[in-house]
Amino acid sequence: MLLTLTTTHRPATDLGHLLVKHPDRAHSFDVPVGTAHVFYPEAGEQRCTAALLLDVDPLRLAGARGRGRQQAPTPDSFTLGRYVNDRPYAASSLLSSALSKVYRSALRGESRERPELARTPIPLQVRVPVLRCRGGADVAVRMFGPLGWAVTATPIPLDERHPEWGDSRYVDLTLTGTVRVADALNHLYVLMPVLDDAKHYWVAPDEVDKLLRAGEGWLAAHPERDVITRRYLAHRRALAGLALARLAERRPTDEPAAEPTVDEATGNDATNGGEASGGDTGGGQVAARRASLAARRREAVLGALTEVGASRVLDLGCGGGALLAALVGDRRFTEIVGTDVSAHALTLAARRLRLDRLPERQRDRIKLLQSALTYRDDRLRGYDAAVLMEVIEHVDPPRLPALEDAVLGHARPATVVVTTPNVEYNVRYEGLPAGRFRHADHRFEWTRAEFAAWVDRVCATYGYTPAIGGVGDDDPEVGAPTQLVVLTRKEIP
């Protein structure tokens, strides 16, 4: 099984310092199930690739299994299956274990020769040609996407000569992003066995510590953290419960638990998840001590709501509740309603807001409703303001008129605040390939002209007056990274 890590950082051969493996040599390591090899297929100033190849010995693998305890039967745990299976070929916890041994210093973010570079996000591409992925390619996107990666997970057909047989349970995975090498390796260490949803060894209580150590800084805020935790810990309920409790204690109060964004400080995707899947995150490791784009966006929305004097506010497509938490912290907002089509997102929002611990007076200010924004909902009528923060781009364009009618035509709040990515700004993100959106779930991203045309149309249709602005540093050529408009309902004479 194979995993490659490529960078175009210059000089690209600095990757050898970060991995503590010299590009001019081949390196071999004995592991319990075979031999791990590290070598560099290419090592130049402009591009460098490190390959980790795990050569699994089926006899040693079977022997390791015989000596260990299996918590439950696996598909290949029958007698012959111990010797004839996909383990030597498909990436799994075997490759994850080899990675932890071979790249031990790199996983900790340590580099004696390049300590500053080890702390810096650099352009990376990860390739795992064969990865067993229970649940299909979409699961890979859900796991890696919120971490700032552009994810390409291509299903591998059962037989290329017989396409009618359909796809296998394996994917060819490519991750592209601007990420610290240590973060990239820790993402892989945790998520490869999670996607496989199986482990080759008995999961003991010390696995909780391993998970929390590798997940430091990203797992607590991940929208799929419950699934990740359960799968990583082989569905052992007691261990998963312990890990989730410890993760809940670690999540910072100002950090959301959902989808990623392109943060201008790092180039990692940081958009707020919307109706489709929910959430808002500042994604990635912020290189400078400055507010992330996600935080600045929330500040801009709060400023707009304060300026119009809104006190009863709807957060439509609230996701994991990042904006809700900010609203709750301001006593000017006396009634706050968060809606999302995803029940899971609402559970995350409730957990983030700690609704079960709030005093009754505080709890009475907040309401969470499951509601699809493309359908009229009488419960959403009569509010001072509604917010669609990074939501509309998650809706298929043919469904946008239904959203417009439900929000602007039926709910009809006095003020509507809308934010959405400015696709022109995407060229400023080095880790985002040309033509790619900032998030895998985005159905579109508009230019400033396209956004202005949409604003003009909905205002003419539903009787609102617009004030268009931006969020983030305003680039003289491509504008601000986030587009914002405040729609004010016209008074009927």
C-alpha cells in the first residue's frame, strides 16, 4: 500500500527536513506486519514527493492477528481470510501505524533544521491510490473537507472491463491544500482507519489518548467528530463516550464545529456551512495572530444587525451554531432562532450553546428549529431580521427561487443579511486549484457582478432596498473574499 506527500514549496527538498528523511536515500523500517519504505520519486527545487510504501507480509499479519485479540469478527477473519485479503494492498490502520513509526518527529511538528517551516502551512498534495472507504467517496469528502483540504475521491470500479458491475468499496484519494506537514500527517493517521472502519489490532483504553493527541486542534470542532471518534475506537461505546466527553471540554468557546473555510491568513477554505450541511469554522492553522475570515464575517453580521436595531433574529442555516453563540453573548438580541435542515447540525448547535446548562432565563431566549429554507414555514414570520451567512451557495441554483420566496416573500423579516464567497478572490488562495470552489458542497460561487445582479432581482421582486459591502481585506483587483448585502424591506405606503 502506498501514500505519497508532494510539495511545491521552494526549495521543495525542504520536505526532507520536515519528514526527517533525506531525499537522496531510501529508508526502510521493520514494522510488526512487514517492512515500511520511504523514498523520493522526485526531489527538485520546485517539486518534491515523498512516498511511504508498506510491504505487508501476509504470514506476519496473520501471526500478529493470532497473538492479538479481535473484539468482533471482521469480513476477513475466517481461517483462509487471515491470509487472503485486501490488507496488503488497500490503505488502512496498517498504513496509519506505519506512518506513526516512520514519521514520528514530523507528526509532532518537530524539525531541528527547519523549525520555523515546521510551524508554517505549505502547499501539499497527498495521494492514497487505494483506500478502503466504507460509505463511499462522499464519506472521504465529509472527513477531510472540513479540515481545509480540497478532496478528490474517485471510486475504483470492481472491474474496468465490466462497468455495469459498479464500483468497489475502494477510492483513489487525492488531498490538496496549504497545511502544516504535521497537521496533514495527523489527519491521515486518524482518518485512514476511520474511512476503513476497521482496525488490525485490539483497541485498548490508551487509544483514547492517541486519538486526542493526533486530533489536537481540529477534532473537537470537526462536524463529524462523533463518527470519527466511534469509528477510530472500533465502536467501543465506553471508550467513545470517554473520548467525546474529553473533546467537549477542549472545544474553545469561539471556535465553531462545522465546515471549513478559506482563511485569508493561511489559504485554507473557511466558509460557513449552510442549509445543506451547516456550520461555520475558521478552518486551518492561522499563521498570524489575527481574526480569521470566519470571525470577521460574524463580526460584520453582528454589526449590521446592531445598526438596524434588530432584537428578534433568525439564523437561517445555522449549522453548528457559531453565529448563534455570538448572538447569545449580546443581550441586545432578546429572541434568537436557529434553523437548519440537518438534525445533526442542530444537535451540534445545542451542544455548543450548552442549552442544557444555561439558566432558564437565558435558555428562553433561544430556539432551535428543523426547517428547510426552500419551503415556507409560518414559524419564521414576524422577526426583525434574518441572516443567511454562507448559506445560499449550498443550494442548487434551480432551488434558489424557492429559498427567495420562503425567506423574502413569506417570512419577510424587516432586514435580511446575506453573505457568500466572492469567487474572484479565489485566485489569492495558493492551495485552491483553479476552477475549484472553496468547499466541496458549494453548488456555485458568484463574481461581484453576479452577486449584484441577484441582489437587484430579489429586491425588485420582493420590495427590499440593498446595501452591498464586503468582509475581509479588500483587494484592489479582485475585491474582498466575502460578499455581504443588507436588505431592508421597503415600507408599504
